Amino acid sequence: MSEPQTLSAGKPIDQGELLDALAADGLIDAADARRLRYAPRTREGVARHPVNFVADQQLVSPADARPLGVERLLGWLAQRTGQAVYHIDPLRIDAAAVTAVMSFAFAKRHRILAVESTAAEVVIAGAEPLVSAWEPDLARTLKRPIRRVIADPADIDRYAVEFYSLAKSVSGASGARGVQTTAGLANFEQLVELGKLKDPDANDQHIVSIVDWLLQYAFDQRASDIHLEPRRELANVRFRIDGILHGVYQLPTPVAMAVTSRLKILGRMDLAEKRRPQDGRVKSRTPAGSEIELRLSTLPTAFGEKLVMRIFDPEVLVRSFADLGLADEDHAQWRGMVEQPHGIVLVTGPTGSGKTTTLYSTLKQLATAEVNVSTIEDPIEMVEPAFNQVQVQHGIGLDFASGVRALLRQDPDIIMIGEIRDRETAEMAVQAALTGHLVLSTLHTNDSPSAITRLLELGIPSYLIRATVLGVMAQRLLRILCPHCKVPAAIDEEVWNRLVAPWKAKPPATVYAANGCLECRNTGFSGRQGIYEILRVDTAVQRAVREGCDSEELRLIGMRAGMKTLRLAGARKIAAGLTTLEEVLRVAPMDNSRDGA
């Protein structure tokens, strides 16, 4: 495609020329072009790239009344220059590889950034598609062909600083002290070179910078967990976003160990102890200024300490139950159970199913000035001023059972037990419920009826279960379709019928599938909501418990009384256009036999 006459070839894009070209093509009004050409600009405005400056004005194209955002401007520019538009997704870029392509000074001077580097070619994203003077020299140096693309100039400026700063910090941390990456300290496969290694200092400025980048990056990407996994030579850094792990970076193992040490210092953990698991917590602040709780957990592995940081956003405590996915009948049943003056309410589900969020949100609403809410946790997930929170400390004999025993002497109204793991804790929970307290706790079972069976297996007599347990709620977290890109799709009626069995329900007229766009990083999903299965311990369930029914019989009794299974709850989300059939089948129990029993 020939270059337009209104944009000067070989030169950076001029703001006046850009406005004239947009007006000539009918994307902006001529009056707007004249106004913006002579509008007063701040120092920051002058530094902005013309494409970003025009996008900031939030103009509406007279041709089709659509907003003229940066993506549309880049698309228009791509048509004029013959270069494709590239969206820079930092999760999909190998920062170590792309920063090795050119120096930061070269990238900054020409406003370019390598985004892909393979043996076949190097992809360079540029903010100035009409400038090519730098290209021949770089191609000669790389000895590989260069493919040019257009990207958001603001993204190029931002990620160039982030990528090169991180690369500099990693290089500085690995090379400043002659650290060798062929073996790692605390590696079970230690060789004779071990004595030559020098572990980077956890307080080194490079290490501090890497930790700061790691946390900020995780907040930006809406990560719920950060995994730092040591291997023989390189350690993997991964983020869990919407329940799925994404690879982010690879650090030299000695550098990763120093990063782990830095985080252990921040979490007030024993720095010298690398042989046993430890827990800690850190309070941080997001770029927006809100405080974030991070729970740290270390685990000794073959190549060093694996570190997982779980990120708890205090904002979840003020989210409504509707935002969490608990609405309508489920919400009414849940409120009916937790507003009782005494008894036991259980939440079940695997790790990462949102049990803690549900309990904290519930307690936040129950914790009025008139009641005493106390918790015993291992560890304390989020520090909340409205609760009296107790940390389990096994080293001094303060476990769940002894903690509940102590709480009963503190005149509580509502007690939250982090998890019922053994008979003694279960007995104390029953004792607390019998003495007039509302007890909320969690169990690790797959569904609601299994919780009753689990209590029987722990040795709790059936008559005590009938007297104390008010109900059980099982839950899972479903990824929610991105509202910006979801597309209508067909549904497999046979799979749908199996999903809703034993009920009969027509497939919805319209279902949606994941597509992928820039808003959701091309995953097709954005955020998660819960699906719930609530078993009320009514007269029929109590009778079944007395007669010694198993969990399958309890399930059938519950369904006859109106209990909706997890799969049926998922089917409702599908019918509402919030998720996909595949996503429900991924997270819901896969035992089809019981649904059709």
C-alpha cells in the first residue's frame, strides 16, 4: 500500500499531519481537527504520542458515530502503512529474550520494542511506522529478518521501561557477585561447585526491584496467586488468573532464592530455616493506593524453597452476595441458615473454591455492634477489624480444638473455625453449637451430602449432627465470559440433558462461547463467580442421618426437598449467558451416575 501524502515518509508522525489525514478520511470532523491543532497543551500533553493524544480526546467519528479510541486509530494507521497491529500482552512475552535483541537506549531512541524473538525472525513493535532508518543496521546485527508491527505507543514506552528494568535487575543480581546458575543452594542435587556459589543478598537493590516488580505486576494482572518454583537452573514465576496458571518469567535459581529470602524477610519468617514449610503474611499497596493482604507459604522441594503468595483483596469483603454469584433462592437459604441464633453451618469445596471469601463476606455482614464475632484460623487469611481473629500456633499447643475451647470463655455470639480437620475440632464445634453459639466452618468434601458423612466418619454421633448442623453449602468458582467478546454458540442437547439430570430442562435458546479480545487477554473470560449447592438439614435429612444413610441417599433426599446440584447451578449460569458448558463441566463433579440415580 502506498503511503499517504498527508503523512511524511521517513519522519515521526506529526500531530497536525495526523489530524489532517483523519479529517480527510472522515474519521474526525474538520472543525475538531482545527481545534485540536491549535489547542493549548501541557508539558505532559506535548510528550504524548499524537495517536495517544487524539485517542485521549474521546472523539466520536462522524461517519459511524463510533468512539475513536487508540485501537481504531492503530487499525487505520495499519491500513495506511501496511503493517499489522500488535497488542502487547506482557504475560505472553519472554522479557529475557526480547531485551537481548537491542539495548534500552536504542529502543528508547527509536521508540521500538522487540516483542517476539525466534531463530526465524524478530518481531519489532514500533510507535513510528513511517521511520525505517534503524531497520537495516539492526537486521545486519541480528542476522535475522525483521517483521515490523504497530503497537500502542503508550504500551511501548511503558513495557520498554518495565522489561529492561527487570532484565537489568536480574542481570545485576546474578552477575554482581559472580553467581553461577548451574546449581542452586539448597538443591538436593548439589555438586562440588556448591562451595563456589555466593547467594545474592536479599536486601540487594536489584532483588528489591525484582520483588517490587513482581507484586506490582501481579496486581496489574488481577492475579490471585503468585508461584515461585525453583528448578535446576531456572525458576518459574507463574500467576494464577481467573483460576488458570500463566507463565510470567524465568529467573536464575540463585536470584529466585534471593527473591524468596526477601519475601520471607517481609513476611517475618525464619530466614535460616529452609527445611520445613513456613507461613507468613505481607501487607502491600496497589498502584491505585488500596491495601492488599498477601499470605505467604514456603515448601522445601528438590531444588530449593517453593514460594506461593495468595493475594487477598479487602474489596471482596464489601462485595454483595449477588456479585459473588449467590443470589435469589440460594441467597435466601444461606441467609436463613446464618441468621439462626445457634447451630453449625458448613461450607465445603476444594482449595481455591472461594470458601474463605464466602465466610468472610458473611461474617462482615453479621458483625454488627451488638454481636461478638470471633475466628480461629490457620493461617489468618485477611485481617479484619470487625472480627476477633486468633491464629493457630501448633508449636505452643494452640490448635483449632483448644482455640475454640478458649473462645467459648470469651462470650462469643458467632464463631468461625477455619477448618474442621479432626474429631476433637468437630466435637468442640458441636459443643459450641449446643451451648448457644452460631458456628461457621469449612470441610474439604466434594459436595454437600458428603459433609454429613464426613462428620460421621470423624466420630460425631448422628444425634449430635441432627441437633446442631443447620445446613451445608458446597461451592465452586466458574470463570465468567468476557462481556466484550462473547459470541452466540450452539449447545449439545445430549450433554445439556446430562448436566441438568435428574431434572428436565429445555436447552436455552441462546448460549455463548468464549472468543477472546484485548479486554480479557484473549482468554474469553474475565472474573469468576460462584455456583452453590445448599443442603438444609430438615426433618427428612435428620431422619436419614438417624437411619445411617450414605451420601448418595442424602443427595436424593435433598434433591426431593429442593436442593439444586452444582451442575444445575452451573446450567443456570449458562442459561443466563454468563459462562460456557465446558467451563461448568470443568469445575463441577464429574460423577454422572449419581446425577441420574
